[in-house]
Amino acid sequence: MMSMRVGIPRALLYYRYFPLWNTFFRELGAQVVVSRPSTRKVLEEGFKFADDDVCIPIKMIFGHVLNIEDKVDYLFIPRLLSDNKTGYCCPMMAGLPEMIKYSMPHLPPILDPFVDERYRGTRLSGALSKVGRKLKYNFLQTRRAYSKAREQFDQFQRRMRDGVSVLDLINAFETNGCFTDEPLTEKEEDGSMKIGVIGHPYNLYDTLFNFDLFKRLKEANASIYTPERIHGHTIDHHLRRLKKDIYWTLGREILGAAFHLLESRVVDGLIYVTCFSCGIDSMIEPLVGFRAKREASPYMALMIDEHTGIGGFVTRLEAFLDTARRRKFNSDDERRTS
Amino acid sequence: MKITVPHCGQMDIFINALCRKIGPDFVIPPKTSPRTLDLGIKYSPESTCLPFKFILGNFIEALEKGADTICMISDHGPCRVGMYDIVMQNILREMGYQFNWITMDDTRILRSYLLKFDRERRKRKVSLVEAIRALLFSWKKMNVCEEMERWTHKMRPYEVDRGETTRVSLECLRLIDGVTDLKELKIAREDALSRLANIEQDRTRQPLKMVITGEGYMVINPHANQDIERRLGEMGVEVTRTMWFTSQIAHAMRLDLLKKRSKSKAIRASKRYLPHNIGGECNASIGYAILYAREAYDGLIQLLPFGCMLESVAKNILRIVSKDYDMPILTFSLAENLSETTITTRLSAFVDLIQRKRKGREK
């Protein structure tokens, strides 16, 4: 019997949960098909089906779904209302399976586990168990697959916190099928510039949206700090003074990370990659901007949309890096004289 | 303390009536005008939604007028309205204004509202009976205002002189705004109703029936939706809208369980298309479309501010609802640069389409 093929689009929460999903389905004996990395063409295919009101990462997932729809028996598009005890995901992700189902013809059946971590009956483990049962696996099999998946996911998160770049991790995971212990990043040089890069993971790590931002930063000899590197406690600590409950899980992570990076003077400059018409970014970005202004730290918000070209991007990045470098040079100078 | 709130439906009438009886001074922000929106756009982050810009404009104008305390609702939902308060505070402080800020939290609605209310009451040495009476009076007054508005929606397609209903209803609203106790309110209501009934009508017409749904702020506020109800009425359409200021509060306080077209019923009806309630008014919009399609309404108009996360999900699903129930649906995604001509052109095309559809059915 040919094993079942489950398709996972390389978009949105792929960049956060892929090790978990992949291990889960592989342990069950299914074959996981991931769509090809984003290109301009994938995005343009997405435009044809996506509504014009949604943000560009959602349009992107339409393209990715189109990329794999005829190669799989099932599409895996989880419905994440909340992936945290207190927080919400973006509401568009909660309605995503419907948006895709009703806009595109001839789709294979969609597996859409409903995840709402706030309530007992809808936790991730239970939701994935239901998926397993739908695919005719028994309780024990799904349970075992989930615990294996969780193991890999925990390791993924730990390595991210150690400062390994998410893209390297995911690439290594895709080729090996699991995480190995070999170190993936070079040791940071002491005198190098430190740049914080924040934003939603699906904007930061998508190859089309980030214009090789990480490679460019590395070429400029900068070490990179992303929200994944910052510990949950630190984020909580920095948001406590805000006296406001930031209820979006991702938004909370971004804001907390930004506050930590700015206030503790960890970085010499901060880049926020936002996307046009993102509701969460539109509220979080001003807060980060105000704080950066108060801390007098170099700060740049890069907004991506359908028309973003590489020219403008590179120019702005270079100017920003120059500012950050000059600032670092000056502050090092001050420290030396005092 | 000079308190202010943003314009939202008839809320200013409610707060005004309440404050006049027992509360602190109330500064009504100047009527929302193009200047309000310009101010809002100038100081808001670029990609926030339209309600943010209107409300920020209201606050700036109210602060200019001398308000020193701002009252703003909040939420813990997935919609970004819950973050308005903190972002707005930052913006206004950055602009150099000094003010106090009161956040009205939606989740613990009864407890926190009543506690705040009670504290204020005791500080002002108002007796409990008097306070409750004032609260009920303000609530009734707002209800009467909304009843007037409902009547105007019904009358407008029949009026012989275009624009007369609008003129009369403005007079009526002024009349009601002036009353100070229940007895006067009753008289004013009857007076207003008779004035509306005296408008010259042509009852031979058969107006189309349409329903307006979508994001709350856009549906409730004529200044945000470019007066879509009046425009439709004057094209000969009887308009119903799904959301009122009172109905929103009634839903939040679980008072609408027995109503025929309550929000909870709509949410239940939407389960076929969107099995989980994802928050905001997304499920309600879908549900209302189904409920009104079953009542043989001719069309539905969905209003959303551009980039609204929840309503754009609803927008996608409404396309299928429209097909399944054979009900035309027009979606307006409103941004600050939408011109009057765009609205009228699209509306009249939509009305034409439905009229032709009805004629085809009659044959």
C-alpha cells in the first residue's frame, strides 16, 4: 500500500511548527510533502485566489497550497485560534481553512485541527489526536507520534533560544528528518555589531519577503538577535510594566523582545519587518517605534507588500547599518574615554 | 474632571444624559467631520484601521475643547480594538497633551463598570435610587433615539420629497436630546413619531429590502460609512441594520437572549460555514446573512474597514453564503480615501442589479 501523502504549505506557521507537524505525520507513517520555497511566481498564483483584503503572507499560503494540491491526499492547514493559555493568534489563521476551502476549487480534503490552548478539550495534543483518528490510526499510535513530535519541537525551540538561526535549523531538519547535535552557527565575534531583527516568523524567514536579510546582515559582520532567542521570562518581565495584556501571542513575543533588546542595550540597532495591512503589526509597530525613540536607538520598520522591490530595500538597509555602526563606534569610544 | 468619549452611534446622547443627571462634566467631541479624519490620519500609524483614525481624531478635538479625561472601551479579543487604548495614549502623550485615561474593560463588563460607576456616585453624594433612575432614563432615551432611526429607515423609501425624512428625523433627534425626565421623553417620543408619520408618502411603491452588516463601528456610524443608509433609502431601498449601540451592549450583558434576531442566534446560524467562533463580529456577519436570506431579504451589504482581520475572513465566506442562498452581497472595504462617487456608483449598480433580478422573478 502506498503511504498517505500529507501536504504542508511552506508558509505562515510552518516556520514555527514544522518540526512538530513533520515528525507527527512521519511517525504515523504518512509521507509529508512540503511546497517549494516561495518565489515571485508562487505569490502571483496566490493573488488569483486570495481576496484583496487579506495580508500578503495569507496570499502567499494560497500560492503554496496551489503548488502541492495535486501531489497530496490531504492538506494540513491547522486552525489556530490560540496557541497559548492567554493569547490569541491572528484571527485570520483561525478562519484560514475556510478561506482556502471556499476560494479554491478541486482541493484535496483539508485536515484542520482546531487548536485553542485556553481550554482543555482543544489543546494541541488532543487536536492532533483527532487528526490521527481521522486518518484511521488508533489512539496509542497517535499518542506515541505526538510525544515524539513534541520532543523534536522542544529541541527545536531550545536550539532557537541558543541562537541558531531558524532557517538553518529548518533546513537541517528537512534534510535529516531530525535535529542533530552538530553546531550550526559560528561563534560570534566579540567586536561585531549586534542587530535585532523582529517580526512575525513568516515574514522574517520567507525567502521572498526577507530579501536575504539575514545573509546581508552576516555579510556586514553583524550578529543577529531574533525574538526566538529571547526567553519567555524575559519577555514577561519587560511587558509587566506596560500594565496591558498583549493578547496576541506573536505580537506579545515581538513587543517583549523589542523592549528587552532596546532597554538592556543588547543591540546596536533594531529592524522590524512588518507587512502591509497586518492588523497585529499595525498596533505593535508604533509601540516599538515610540520605545526606540525614547531609547534613542537606531530603528527601522521595513514594510513589505506586493510591490516591494529589492532596490529600495538594500538602500535602506545600508543606510541603517551605517547609522548603527557609527553609533556603536561612538559609544565604544565614550566607554574607552570614561 | 471633564470626561469625553468618542462618537459612536448615539452613545454621546447616553453619556450626556447620564452626566447631566449625576456625573462629572462631559465634553462632547465636535461632530465628526473631515477635519476629524484628517487629524486622525495625520497622527495615526499608517496601517491602522479606519475606526482608529476616527476615534483618535475625536480625542484630539475633544482635548482641544478642554477635556481632561478620556474614556475608551477595550477588549481582550483577537480584534485590535483592545490595543487602541495603549497606542492612542502613546500617540497623544507624544503630541504633548496632558490627560487621564480610563479604560473600560469589556471582559469584566458588569463588575468593573458598576464598581466604577458606584465609586463615582458616592464621590458625588448621589443616592443609589437616583443613580439607577438616571441610568435607566439615559438608557431609555438612547433606545428612543434608535427607534426613531429605525422608523426613518422604514419611511425613507416611501417619501415623496427626497430628503424630507432626513430633515424631520434631525428635528426629532434634537427634540429628544433636549428632554430631561421620563415624562417629557414619552411626550417627545409621541410627538416625534407623529411628525414622522406626517411625512408625505407614496405607499404604492414596493421598495427593496436590504440589510447592512459587518464591522460594528462602520455599521453604526454614518460618518464612517458615508451615510450609506440615507443613500440607499433615497434610492428606494428599505434598510435594516444588524447592529445598534444598544444591541451591542445588550449582547455583552446577555440581555438579548429572547430577541428574535439576536447576535447569539446569528452566531449559532454561522456554525455551518465557520464551525468555531473566532471572535469579533465575523461569525455574526455570516450568521446574519443566513438569517436574513431565510427571511427573503433582497440583498446584503457588508461594511468593513480596510485590513480588518476578522471581517476579511467573513468576506471570503460570505461569497459562498451568497451563492448558496442566492442572495446578492456587496462588500465595501472602506479606507480613508474612499470618495463619495465610488460609493454612489457601486450602490446604484447594486440596486439596479437586484431590481432586475426581482423583475425577472416576477415574470
